[in-house]
Amino acid sequence: MDRIITIASPAAYSRPFISNVHIMSQVRVRFAPSPTGFFHIGSARTALFNWLYARHTGGKFILRIEDTDTARNSEEFLRLIYDSLSWLGMDWDEGPNANGVGERGDFGPYRQSQRADVYKQYLQKLLDAGRAYEKDGAIWFKMLGERFKVFDDHRKKEVEKVKAAPVLIDDQIRGKVERAEDEDFVIFRSDGNPVFHFVNVVDDITMKISHIIRGEDHLSNTSKHVRLYEGFGVTPPVFAHIPLILKSPEMGQGKMSKRDKGALIEEYRQRSFLPEAIVNYLSLLGWNPGAGDEREKLPIAEIVRLFDLPGVNQSNAKFDGKKLAHMNMLYLLELPADRFLALAREYFQKQPSGAAALANESYFREIMLLAQPKIKGLEELAAYSGYFFTEDFPIDPKVKEKVMAKGDPKARLTELIATIPAADFSSDSSVEEAIKQLAAAKGLGFGDYQSVARLAVTGTNAGPSITAIFRVLGKERVLARLMRFQGTV
């Protein structure tokens, strides 16, 4: 296996240093997913770092679809790529249109399945230059270097080997990396299809990509790609290999895979997470805005302003679902009311209880604004506010057991039922005052009535203040619920 070692300086080497410094008038980066599965959070972060760098530098963000794996490609997964990028706010300057019809940009086609003629032209360039040859039905890329004879014990004969100087890569994140790359390798299979290494390099050349920002797991491919750039007589782009995303300790060990909970962008869309919260979290997963800047919540414009490759860490990042959920909560808390209400409507439209919840707009608005500062995510809305929209709500047995074990809840219910008809329900404060007066008359505190009242009218022990719940439900519904609950204890 080839060795990869980080070196302090290329000056120690007498052989020429292959630098990938690539001078172009404009930064051009690309995200090149394959439509063979759901959109992974690691892919989203790779796309994000490319998008951020393009926006930070005033460059171009190109979307290229690597869809040559006809056995595994899916139009459904391709649509998911478009939808996920658009949902996260990562607009692309060149590539297929977001609706999947047509494309924009001067260097297409942007789907590899439509670029067969381009690959044939570039294969011919290598053949004409003597850098490719046919063997066993496949086309191989020929290394150049010192050729020598060795004795093959298996074949009992001398064979010719080639030893090329190691590739020295000046990676913008990993530092200076040396990797040996001596063996010729296949660039076209015997079935006539080009391999990943070949099409990847050809596409980057023809689309004038200036910077390749991709996962660290691709570093092992880079030496082959540099050799191909040499074969084509082209200076390689700037390489930047970003750290991997590892599982959190409770998820186990290793790289986060598509099978892990929380690994797919689609999951967060279904759970009604805010895309800006995901973008904020992913941007800090392997990058930091600079020394002394400990902020965890950054507006996207600020992230774009600060983002640069030197700020990307070398060490792998650990995914933390709890931290992402916390980030989502921070964004929810600060949403303008109209945006929160629009998202809440969208959420309830997908719920079985949606029709009842959305039947009365002013009533829905009032309840949602009570819920906004209390919930951690939109996915909690149905459970948090469901009792406002139906009389057929469940009573939590564990909460009931706990509430009924303290004091004399039956007496408190009877006292509330007697007090409610004359109480003022015009405001939270008037409801609170009525209950406080009752409590004072009985030599008790507000809390002695609150827990049993909440259980009776909501079935649980969570939610907005009991005074707000009483006011919003109204006197008749509150009284009916107290009396119904009284009949069960």
C-alpha cells in the first residue's frame, strides 16, 4: 500500500516538486454527487464548503452530476440532490437547472452520462501522447519514470517495472503530502466505460475548475489525478481535503454512514428542521471563524464573509445530533412571527390533525405564538399543542398518577369548577387573579390548583402557562374539561 506522509518542506527533496498552485482569474469550485442514494449530511457539508468558498471569493459554484453508474442511478435520488441543495440555500451558478430540465453554464453537459464524446477526445490525447495503451481489453494510463528489471518469482522471469518520483501535493488543509504512485492503472474498462479517476480529471479540466474541495477520503485518489493532469499537460487545480465526519460516541465508532440515524438531510426535512440552522451547524463542523470567535450562531452572510480554507481543521469532526437540535431551537426562538407561522402551517398540513388545527386562522396564530418560545423543534408542535384542537386528547397516566398523589386534587377540582363561572377570562392576568383569590380563601397557593388544572384541560404537565391555556380555550371549554376529568377520578 502507498504511504502518505506529511512533510515539513519540499526543499529537502532534490527531485522537482509538483505544486498544485493554480492561477486563474476566478475561483471555480464544483460539487459532484452521484444520484445513487439519499443525500448524506457529509455530502451536504462538502457542497456547503464549496459553496461558501465560491461566495467568499466571488467565484462560481458548479453542480456536476456523476451519473455513469447506470445500475444504481435513480431519477428520484437526482431530484433529491436538486431539492436538498435548494432547500439548504446552496444555489449553483452552473449545472442542471433546479427543475431538472435544461442546464446553465458554458462548460456542459454537466451530467457525466452525456459527456461520452468529451471522454473519447481526451482518451485520444493520451493515446497520441503515448501515455495510454491497451491491455487485456482495457485502456491503461502509463506512468513515466525510471524503468528497471526485477525477477518475478511467480512467473520465473524478468519483468519491467517503472518507478516514478512520489507525487508531492500542496494541500490547502492537509499541508504538504507525499504519496507514491508507481503503477500503471486502468482508465477505461474492458466494457468501454471510463473509470472515476479519468472522468473526474477530464471534467475538472474542461470545466476549468480552479479548486477541488472534497473529503479527506479522496486524498488517496489525488496522486493518480495529479499523474493524469501531467499526462494531459495541465497544471492541477488547488486541492483541499476536508476532515471526515465521525459518529458521536453514543452512535459508535467510525465514519458516519447513510445507515446512521441523523445522517440524511431528508430526515431533517421530514422533521421540519430549519435549513439555516443545519447550514450554520455544518459550517462549524470542521471549520471555525478564527481565534477568539466562540460564537455558535452565525448568520449565513457572516459565515460567507469569514469562511476560508485556512480555517478548516485537519482533525476529523464529530457529529452531535443534540447540538444540531439545540442550534435549530436557537433559530426557532428568533424567527419572526410570520415566518414561524408559515412553517407551522406547513408542518400541520402534513399531520393527521392538520385540518382541525388550521380551521381557524386567528385561533391557530394565537396558539402557535404561545408555542414558539417553548418548543425545541417544529416536530414537537403536534404533541405540544394538540389538546387545543380537539376534545379527544389522552391523559398521560404517569402524570396523572403523580398529580393525584399530592394534596387533595379532587377537592381542588371541585373548587375550580365552582369558581370558573364567575371568573374573568379576558386576559392571562385576570385568570391568574381569580385562581389566586380562590387559593388565598382556602389558605393554599397558586401551585396547589395549577397541576391538577393543567392535567384536566391538557392531559399532560407541559405547555404554556395555565392562565394562557385557560384564556385561549375559553371559559366553557375549560369548565367542560374540568368536569369531565372530575368524573374519572
